[in-house]
Amino acid sequence: CPKPSPNFDYLWNFMKIVSRIKLPIETEMELFEKKFSASMSSKVSLLNRITHYVVNRKGKQMRPMFVFLIAKMTGNGEVNERTYRGASVIELIHTATLVHDDVVDDSNRRRGFFSINALWKNKIAVLVGDYLLSKGLLLSIDNDDFDLLKIISVAVREMSEGELLQIEKARRLDITEEIYFEIIRQKTATLIAACCAMGARSVMAPDSEVEKMRKFGELIGIAFQIKDDLFDYGNERIGKPTGIDIKEQKMTLPLIYALNNSSSEEKKWLINSVKNHNKDKQRVKEVITFVKNNGGLDYAVTTMKEYQQQALQLLETYPASPYKESLELMVNYVIDRKK
């Protein structure tokens, strides 16, 4: 009998973890999928074909899971229609941004499937993204969920600002650690923060609790992005192809640390390598080795764990419950995941 591959082992373990996380909200997630699918319906058959394709290739659904777990933890185990609408709004707008990102990046694949632009071309993909965005906004407006709409609108604004800030800084490679954290806070963490704030707000939690949960999501989001940075220094079996961030001239935390702790000559060599030799496979390998040998990975891992611990500390203020336990599992999954 052939031995299972490492990828099979990882997938099996991942499915077990996700099943454990979902257990306290299994009923809510099943109903959410139906409501989310219904929220995308249109009189245009082409749109319905495309949105059906979108629903059938859903990812891990971590964002709606955050909404429901936070809502149940802060709402004494209860959710309501606002919670379902909040989760749907988050997923609609998140999906819209992914569709637009694939057009901008000229990407033909998303979650192992063909992207919308690969199958239906850019013009249709942009229009579908616009449609999903409008459906998300109208879902809140039609139900007078203006407090929920404000949460997601702030997130969309910050995501756009974060992307543009990264593009601006990538041209000169002058990203400091402070700017790096501002970029990932806006680009990645703000949407997870919105999910958590949305969950608490949907069950009418006090403002102080909504803010606490927003901060909780932000901390997880930052840890999540640092973990992504670390994949660039792993191997293809457990993450992104090695060196892809360097090839795209992205200044990640391990590289920023190595730059800040190198001599002027080493710094010149590093910047020159990333700026002018990022397509040279051997040079990229040398940069990766330099970053590893100069403590970049160790520093990033330590920083990631600090954010993880801060997130867990915020959960300590809540009594024991299945929802709290699942959120703790989520926090640990973020930094233990293999891809």
C-alpha cells in the first residue's frame, strides 16, 4: 500500500481542524450558504451562470466563520438575520475584490480553478465584480444596516489605500518596518477586522466590545500576512513558489529586518538584487540565504507569535464556550497552517 504524500496528510489534518472550528456554527454556516447564494441572484442568465460558478468554487470560508463565531460569543450563543446579512455582505465584497484583483494581476487561476477573467474575459469580470459590490451595498441599505455598511466601507477604503501604498513604496524599495505594518494592516488585516467587528455589531454588542473584536481581527490578520511572508522562504511543498515575493519586488518583514541589520555594502547588494536581478534564480536564492542567515526568518516568526499571543489575550476576557474554543483554534491555525 503506497504511503500517503505529505500534501495528503496536510489536507487531511486541515479538514479535521476546519471541521472542529465549524462545529459550533455548523447549522448557521449551512443556512448562510443558501442565503449567500440567494443574495447574488439576478434576472440576467449570464450573471447567474457566473455567480453559480463563484459559489461552487468557494474557499475555506474563514471570513463568514469569524462573523458567526464572534456573534455567538458576544451574543450569548445567539445570531440573527443581521448576522447572516453581515456575513453575506463581507463575502460579496470580498469576492468582488478577488475578481477585480485577478483582472489587475492578469491571473488565470483562483483557488485551483480558472478565474472569472480566464473564462469570460476582463470586461465581463470587471462588470461581475461591480455587480457583486453593488449587491453587497444594497443588501445593507435595503435593510437599514447602516452600522454594518460603515464597517465594510471603511475596510474597502483601507484595502485600496494599502494596495496603492505598497505600489508607491515598491518603486523605491524604501519600506520601513513601520510602513510595512501599515500596508499589511490595511491590505490584509482590515477585512478580517471588519468580519470580527461585524459579528459583534450584528448582535448589538456595546461599542467597546465591537472595538475589542475589531482589534482581535486586526491582530490575527497581521499574523496571517507575516505567515504568508514566511512561505516565500520555504519550499513549494508547503507554500508559494520560493522567492515569488522577491521576484515581484515586495518588501516583506524578513527582508526588511535583514536590510536593517546589514552593513552598507550588504544593503546595496540586497537592494540591487531585488530591484535589478529579481528574475535571476541564482541571485534570488542568494538573497533568500542571506535573509535566513541574518535572522530575518527568526525575527518574523517571533513577531508573528507576539501578534498571536495578543489576539489570544483578548479572548481571555470571555467565559469558556465552544465559540471561544473555535476562535482559539482559528488563531492557532493562522500561524500553524502549511499554505
